[in-house]
Amino acid sequence: MKEVTVHELKKAMVNQENVQLIDVRELHENQFSNIGGDLIPMASIPYQIERISRGKMTVFYCRSGGRSANIIQWLENNYGFQNLYNLKGGLLAWQKEIDPDLKVF
């Protein structure tokens, strides 16, 4: 599975690169804190495959990187995606290395 570090993602965001960012946490987690990704809760992804781009780098994230890694594996195995990246360490890494003021649920 491909991963991207929080610093690599931050650079891509600052440079306004063509990256899709997907938050696979639950609504209440996303409302508590987020970094601007599209919310598609993990359990909803099988019903919203069409929202996931195949034409650009797509980064999935969650609190620590576990849920996002699981859904990426599922999408790669069942739908043949090849452009998916997991945010290494999830929002906890983002909080630690990029934005210490970010509150993580």
C-alpha cells in the first residue's frame, strides 16, 4: 500500500496540487476536527465508489491510519484502484507534526 507523510500532503495542499482528500471517519469525528477532506465514512464507501477519483492522487485518512489503510486495501482488491494513498499516522501525526492546535477525537 502506498503512503504519504503529513509533510508531503501539506506540501501538496499548499501547492494546490490536484489531490483528492477523503476522511473515512464518522460524521461526529469529522465535525470535531478535520483538515478539509471529503467525508465518506468507512461504512459508506461501498455505496459511494463513484465519489472516489481514479484520475488523480487520492489520499485517505482517519484518526491514526488504520481504518483508512483497511478501506484502501479493500478498494484495491475489489475495484482495482491504483491511485490511493494512506496518510501515514493519520490525524494524530498531522496534529503532532503540522498543527498542534488540531483537536483529534
